[in-house]
Amino acid sequence: MPRLYIGPDRSITLNIKQIKNIGVQNIAHLNTYAKSQIGDRIMRVFEFEDGGTCEVTYLASGDLEFFSGRSIQVQADDDGNVMIGQLDESAGDGSN
């Protein structure tokens, strides 16, 4: 399972070498979404209605370079699938 690093400020970082797929739990909770590209680097930023954010940067080849989130819910499985979503306050630290 991809290892989660959760900071005291609710920031979340994952070991990117273990991630195969990233998805959004409920697209209706997205407030904004942005995509930008510089050369072969593609960055996607997700902002949820409750203020949580997630940034993902990867190469055009599909290799993931960066994943970071703040005040979001993250679910990961042993196959390297990661789902991000609006923070469920009952989860406490953002991980499941």
C-alpha cells in the first residue's frame, strides 16, 4: 500500500514510486480544477468545496513526479490505486 505521510498541518504526501492510478471520489465535491503544462511536465491541481487541495505533477510519459495534498481524504490500496476526496471530518487525519 502506498505509504502516507501526514503532517501536523494536515498536509499529506505519498511515496510516489508506489502509485499507479489517482482518482477523485466524488467529482461533485470539486470546486476548481486546473491543468498546466511546461515542456513535458504536467501539473493538475484539485480544490475541493471544503478548501482541501491536491497537487499532482507527472511527465508526459506518465511517470509521477509529485503528489501532495492538504486537508483532503486519501484512500490507497495495495495495488497502488489512490482516491482523493473532500475531507471527512470523522476520519480525523485524512487517511483510511
